[in-house]
Amino acid sequence: MLSITNKSVVSNHSQDQHSFKKIKLKDAESQNLIKELIDLLPDYYIDPLSMAGTLERLGKPAAAEKLRIKLPEVTRIRSGDIGEIITTDYIDEKTVFSVPIKKLRWKDHRNMAMRGDDVIGILINQENQTIKFLKAEAKSNQSLSRKVLSKARDELDLDEGLPAPHALGFVAERLRETGSQALWADLIEKAQLADGIDKSQVEHLLFTFTASNPETLQKEAFKSYSGNIKQSSVGFQVSNHQELIGNVYQGVLDGLDD
């Protein structure tokens, strides 16, 4: 876990059932976050068991190449991927939801963004076998703008604010293929295909990762929401946003050459 809140100055705001949190990384913690992301990144692109199998069969150069050809080369795609990775880590650590798959492992092409909802979180009530969903949008930009926030709002509101049907199907199928969390796959399909999903079963998370101060614009967007789905809005500010992203990917690549 990255534990970004432990490395940062955090401020919280609330409005009715909704919440906004600003997280500003302390400059002294930048190198620690870079090192942790370098360690974390490979797991988001390739299953460690798959990597271990390649290492055992073909050796280290082949295993290194296997990861190298999965890593994006385009700056914009790297930025988006890092945003999704930090968002996923935040959900797993700081919310009641869990992200059941690391979807970047199934990218069509390393220099293309994946379609559909950025991140889907799941909450299972084991007693009554019911399910709730967190629909998350991750935006990674050097400078936050109203245009970026408006696009994120539009994406969260698609499908009447519910998780996209193809995104839920994707998660369920990947869970079945990997042989993990079959119960979760069953409950996702039951909710999607049989029972239907009510808005009371859904929450939204808008997570921004920027160099600029997100507070004014993100609070403005947060306060203007007029729907009835519970909203969480998080702005993660890192002063060396672009440098951090470049250093993380370069650090992973350098490690492959060791």
C-alpha cells in the first residue's frame, strides 16, 4: 500500500452525504512515493505468478522483456495509468470497497487507454450475500481545469450513474478466468442480469492527481452535484507531477536492466 495520506497534509470537507478530501504530498515524501510506485507498478501490468513462471522457464532477460513490452511509452498514457493505480490503491486502503482485478493487465495496447469505467470497487455483505459498487473516475493532469472535471462528471453520470454493463461483465469474466473470487463474479452477474442494480447500491469516487491545487475547482464541482448517488471527491496534489511519473517508469525500466 502507498499510504498516501500518511505522506501528506490532508483536509476534509463534507456536504450532506457527500465528502471532499484534499491530499497534498509533502515534498520530503516525494522520493519515498516514487520508490513505492516503482515496486508496485509491475504487479498492475502482469500477474506475479505469470512473471515467476516466465522467469523460471526462460530466465531473467525474457521476464524483463515481458514486462518491458507492457509498459506504456506515451507520456499521456503513463499519466493516466499512474492515476488509476494510485486511485485503486487509495480505494483498497481507505474505503470499505475492494478492487477485485487490476485491469491494466488486460490492456489492448500499451500505448492506448482502456475503455469503460476507470475503476470498479466492490463491497460484499457476507451475511445476506448482497453487493454494492463504487464507480470511480481517475483524472491525472499537470493542471486541473473545469473541462477535466466536467468530463469526469459526464463519465460518472453515464448509464444513469450506474457502473457500465460491459465494465461489470469484464470484471466478472476476469474473476472467473483467474479462478479467484467466484462468489464475487456470481453476485456481480446476479445484480446485473437478474435483480437489477439500484442507485442505492452505488457510490461515486472522483479522484484527481495533479500538480495544481485542486481545492477550489474540485470543491466547486463537488458542491454543484445535484444527483442522489453518494459522492466522494479526492484531490491528490503532487508538486512534481510530471517528474514523478517519468521517474517511476524510468525506475522500473532501469530495474529491468540490472
